[in-house]
Amino acid sequence: MQKTQEIIYSWGTNRPYNDYSSYFKKKFDQRVQKISIDAGFSCPNRDGTKAWGGCTYCNNDTFNPFYCEPSKSITQQLNEGIAFFEPKYKTQKYLAYFQAYSNTYGSFDLLKKLYEEALSHPKVIGLIIGTRPDCIDDQLLEYLSRLSKKYFVVVEYGIESTLDRTLELVNRQHTHAESVNAIIKTAKYGIETGVHMILGLPDETDEEIIGHAKILSQLPITSLKLHQLQIVKGTVLAKQYKKEPESIRLFQADEYIDLIVKFLENLNPQIIVERFISESPPELLIAPHWKGLKNFEIVAKIEKRMKELNTFQGKKYLP
């Protein structure tokens, strides 16, 4: 019996979406691991500059590893993170991932000092800087552009939604126009530009969520992180959910997988997809509970569904 010829997509693999792990393997000649860092930053919607309390869904404890403590130096956090990963992968290099809160929200001199401390570590070959689109300026972008000539540098913007009404509802305190401006400006400086989106924020329809993919596809984005809306303890959204659970729609796993497939069909195939879901610690997660499904299991189900439907990232994308 004749074998079916394997499809190789425009991004160079047989996976039906442009996956981040394949991109990393092409980019580096060895295994590279991110080490999360909490440098003690805040956000302008948390400290009163624009608002108080932060985003309604946010609890940074959901993604900070055990070694991330702002009381520790950058070097100490890197050493402890490397000590955790090194027994498994002895030859790898590392990226310093400034993850907690808005990691460009400080004076230029402070930011430069912290970034350069991370890059001075002999096993660190680059920076990933998570921030907000309203916490960036030309001076910093010019500096990061210079760094990117020697190191791997990514600026990763949490934009969360392309709808201004949603951004206002969840207390983001920035607009979609600010997101667009930051993404375009960062890309013009030659810096790899990542974007973070939450799918299922309150009052957004499936059509509007798929619309996010179409809007993002027109922007110079390098990579994209997606995850489902989760209700976690210690957030404003948790209080709202407790009071009126029916007011917040939460996806079941199969619903989310189907939506992701449609999202990917409309997404520019040049955008690298880094993540589909987030896994909050069980002790903090209120809802939804997906019967213990892990990230890799959801990824496998998405890939399987796409192959069953004979579809792929960008199938419905219109330049």
C-alpha cells in the first residue's frame, strides 16, 4: 500500500502550526532554557500611576517559580534556576526571563544595570523582557537594539485583547492603539517582538476572539503566547466569579481546542506560536478544571484535531 506523502508546511516542519520549539532548535545549536526572574517591578495600573490593584485576573504567584524572589539578586535567582535545571540538561545555555509584572517600568539606569547583571552571567546568552505596551520608550528600545546585535533579545508585550472595551473592563489602563504602536516601534528597532493574549476575557464572543487573530496577523509580531482565562485566588475576577459565576464564561477543554483551531486558521503563518494554555498551581486555581490535562496533552489534542480537519495555521489568513 502506498504511503501518504508527509506535508511540510511553509515554516519547515510537518506540524500544522508554526511551533516555538522547532524555531528554537533552528535558532540555537544547543538546548536553551528560560530562567524566570522577579526583579521587584510593579505596574502603572497597580501603584497608582494610572490605577490601583492591577489587572482583574492577575496574580503573579501563578507563574513565579520557587526561586523567584525580588529580595534575591538577579545573579542569585539565575544561579538557583540553573541549579534546578542543570541536572537534567548539563550542556545547555540560558535566557534570563524578566517575567514578573512590567519589566521595563523603571529608570533607564536601573533597567540597564539589571539587564547587564543578567547578561554578565557566563551561562546566559540573552534576555526575554515581559512588559506592557505603555512602558517602553525610544531610549530603551535603542539600547535593547544594540544588545540584540550581541545577544538574543525579545521584548514580550502583554496586550491580552485587541478590544478597548475589554482592556477597560479588566483594568489594563492602556489602549489597543498603544499596543499597536509599541509592537511596530519595537520591530522597527530590529528587536524580536512577542505578544501575550488571554482568550475568553469577559464578554468577548468567539467571533471577536477569532478577530484577534486577524488583527494580530497584520502586525510585525515574532511570537505569540495564548492562554485560556483562568479564575485564580487573590484576584478581583475571583471575587466577581464568587458573586456571579454565571457572568463569566469559562471554556471547557474541548471548546477551547476547537476555538484554538479556528484562531490558528486565521493567524499569519509567519507568527511563531509559543504556548496555548497556562497551568496555574492547583492551590490557586478556582476554575476551570480540565481533569488534570497538562500543557503537552492540550497541544497534542490541538495538533490531532487540526490533522483530522486537514487544516493548518494560516489556512484562512488574508494578507
